[in-house]
Amino acid sequence: MNPFAFSQARDIDAALPLLAADNARPVAGGTNLLDLMKEGVMTPSQLVDINPLEHAGLDVIEEHEGGLRLGALARNAATAYHDTVRSRYPLLSAAILAGASPQLRNMATNGGNLLQRTRCVYFYDVGTPCNKREPGTGCPAKNGINRQLGILGTSEQCIATHPSDMCVALRALDATVHVKSSRGERAIPFAEFHRLPGDTPQIDTNLQPGELITHITLPDAGRFIEHSAYIKVRDRLSYAFALVSVAAALDLDGGTIRAARIALGGVAHKPWRVEEAEAALVGKTAGEAAFEQAAERILQGARGYGQNDFKLTLARNAIVQALTTAMRGTEFAKRGTE
Amino acid sequence: MNLYQQYPIRLRINDQDRDFDVESWVTLLDLLRERAGLTGTKKGCDHGQCGACTVLVDGKRVNSCLTLAVMQNGHEVTTIEGMAKGDELHPLQQAFIEQDAFQCGYCTPGQICSAAGLIAEGQAKTVDDVRELMSGNLCRCGAYPQIRQAVCKVIGIKEDKPGAASGADGFTTGPVLA
């Protein structure tokens, strides 16, 4: 790790000026940042430990205006196992528990989960070019090791994927990210939080310099409680990043779809959601025919880069399977078997 | 800004207060092994992928390689050296011996600390839960069946119904396609 100055923030107003400094980074769980620093991928000159802000209420999980409020410093494990999250947002709970390991979930925070960086091998290997790490150096992934990488929303500069499971559920459930800086507070709809790589793959999110995530809010999702499923397909049974994951939620009136939510992980630089495909499901009979049509629409424009060509078929099948599983019910999804 | 500054910290390690002066970049793992003389905690990958460095901080299992010692100032750390009470082994240590749950032993301190954390969390109700919730600890000798048996034995989960009533709450994330 590079040498760096270390400080601890006792309250948020003390933290914000520290974070406004050039090349200063907040550290909370540290599970991704410290790993990237060990690899020399990130080299901040100053770390501001924001864990003490737990005492300022930044770790609170509570019902809020009919929905849910998740503190940025609440740990992933505390969030997934929280009674309200389990009972009212089973999709979110399942997505979090599909990610990382119990140790990492005990450490990693909700805010940090949003800010974790791609696991593209070229991004991690400072001995190789990477437009995300060093803009303008090129992207060896396009013609290289890309089994894990993107098939949607990619650019000439970057085909990286966002690695989070939690974010896929947050996108499906229309979350909002609340941030604060010395300039004030603002709310960012989840759809606009992460960016596509375009010509600036080095910028993962629309968080501005000096801004700190304080909390995440979710609107009521009661209509989806009975029919939610998070399907994660990966190279081993547990503790691996998604090749493709799908967060699916249905609101059903008998066999008819009243509303649908579908978001994908492991396929793009941000959780992928096509709201037109969801709208087209409304009024349709829940079943394979409708689900296949939805998959078709969601994957429009998808392309492989060689090693990840299989993801086109895998994503299609995973969407159908996730929707079918959601249709059969959240309890069925949890059991994973009949 | 002095990048090479030493930070005075106090940690309560295995029920003893210990004072250190550390540089900012020293991980909890390196502090335990190289400054506290507690080499029971192992460095495997040093990237949070293998779980060999698992210790308990304030009773919760964490990867000690992915947190800084300065961030743990004032916290309570339990390592494998703190599991036994005098000559009396921790039930997990006893169970690992009885079930033959290790070969080379390198992952064992992390496995045992992780299992202690798992038990404290209280989420594992079935054999499948134990398997899933021990997934942060790799064993390259492949002693997984015995490790699972040892942990299940201590929790009191019967091993004769593998897969029965799986996924008490969301651990099973759906059928695996690949």
C-alpha cells in the first residue's frame, strides 16, 4: 500500500471538508478500497475513516415515509437480516445475501457497496493498459479475458461490469441515493447514480468530488412481497461474482401481471433495467411466453466479445427463470426447490 | 501532512489491553502477526478471498487483512489464541479434532473463528445454511465435509438430513444454472 495520512471523522460536518481535499477518500468497510490500494490501483494520499459516524446515526435502518431508509454505514449483513428488510423487501435481502461472504458482509457498508469498483482483471492489473484505471491507455478486455464482462451498454473504451448484487435489487426497487457535501444535500435516483462507460470509463458514478452518501431510501414495495426472486448464476455455488444475475418482482392479479420489475447484474457498467419491457408485461398472462418476450426486449442490442458470448443466451434464460421463480412465489424462491 | 506518521492505538486482544504505534497502512492482520506476536491468524491471499485471516472484532467475524489496525482502535479482537479457556478447548476446537476437520491446518484458525462468528449470528438452521455461511473460508486440502460436520455438531444440527428444509431465509438464491 502507498503511504497515506489517516484521520477519523467524529461528525459529518467535520468529515465533509476533509473529503473535499484532493485525493482524499472515505473508508468505511474498506473491503474493496484497501484491496485496490494493495494492488496499487487506487493510491489516495489521505483516508478519512467515517466509521465513527455510526454514532451520528448513519448506520440506522428504519421505516421511513411508507418506505425504507438505509443508513450508508449500516453493514450489508445488518441490512439483509433486518426484520423490516426481510419481511417487506425480500428481494433486497436475497440479493445482499447472494453477494460476497459472511465476513465481507459484516464489514462492507451500504454506501460502499454502491461505490465498489469493477473486478475486470485488467483494471486490477497495473501492469496492463486499462481506460478505467488510466484513461487513454486502451482496453485489452475487448479482445482478451472477458468472461465476466459486459454485453450491454459497453463502449469502445470499456466493457467492465458493476459487481454488486445489492445494487441490482436497489435498481429494481427504485431506490434513491442521498448525498451530502459542503455545498449541501441532494438526492440521486438510482437509475442516474451509476454511469455507462462511454468516453469516460474512469468515472463510475455521478457522485461529485467531496460528496458523501448518507443514506438510501426505497419506496414501499408491498405489492412485490409475495412474488420476488433474485437469481444469481456464477462459476461456483457460492462466494463468486455474478456472470448474470436477475432481480425479478411481480405484482399479480391471479394469473395476470399488474406490474413487473426486472433488473440485471453482471451484464453492464450499471444495473441494467429496461422499463419498456416491464410496461409491456402489464395486462399479460404471467408465463413463459410473456417472460420470453420481456427477455427479448431487455437484451436488445446486447453483444458478446468472445469469451462472454454465452452471456446472451444465459441472460435470456436467467430472465425467464427469475420471472418464473418470482411467479411461483418468494417462498419458493427462498427454498430453491419444491 | 506526514505520510509516515505513527498512530498510537489500543486494542483489547483476547481479553488483554495492548498498546501499539502503527503506520496508517498496517492491516489488522499484520499487526496481529508481526507486532502482537499472535501468529495463529494466517495470511492466505491477503485480499479477502480465502478467509484464513478471519478474526472476531467486537464478536463479529471479519477478514483482518481488509481492515486497518488504526481503524480498530478501541475495539475488541478475538483470535484463535483466545478461543480456549486455559487448558479447556473451545467446543469448536474440540469438534474439529473429533471430526478430523483439517489436514495441513493452515485454514483452521480462520475456519474456527468464522464458525464462532456464524454461531453468534444465529442464522444457520440447516446443514445447507452452514455450508453457505462458511463459504468465506476456503480449504485447499478439501476437508469441507468434516468442517461442516464439526460446525453442525457444535450447533446441534443433525447431519442425517442434508438439504432438508433448506434456506431458512434467502440463502438459497435460486436454482443454479451453470
